[in-house]
Amino acid sequence: MLPHSWSRRSRPNTLPPDRRHRSRWHGVSDDAGAVLLHLPSAAIPLPNNRRPLDTRFFHGAVERVVPLPVAGGTDVRIELRQHAEYQLAQNGSVLTVTFSAAQ
């Protein structure tokens, strides 16, 4: 679930203009199968850390996490087992995405 002041969007980099200056991450989009975070100016320096993370063995809502280098930053695609509500929280430079159980 997105915070109440946001709406669901179909493409990344779509925080409302009044929220863009307050956050280091600038976008979130979702559909039934995935959540996509856009992290501007972010990079993953170690090649091994750029590999997809298979989490299906944990039986949670998240099936796989895929970092994607894009122009101007990094996208993180979080693939879901099934649709699940989620919440985003930022504390300093740490962004936390919390998912409910898959529905």
C-alpha cells in the first residue's frame, strides 16, 4: 500500500512534485506482479551484488529482487509471488519496503 498522499502509477519516477525534494528515491510503480523502485544516482559497485536475489524459498510475498542499472541511477524490481500490499519508509539514506503476506 502506498502512503495516502501518493497514487499508484504505471511508470517509475513519479513521486508528486512536492515530495521529490524530500527523498533520495524518486519513483515507485507497481502492478499485480512487481514493484519497481527508481533510485537516482545510486550504483551497485560490486558485480556480485548486481545479480538477482532469488527469495522464493522463504515462502514470503517476494519471489525475486532484481537490480537494474539505468541511466542516472538504479532501478530495483521486486517480483511478487502474488499481489501484496506494501509500505515504504525512509530513515536517512535507508529505504525500507515492507510487504504483507501474499494474497
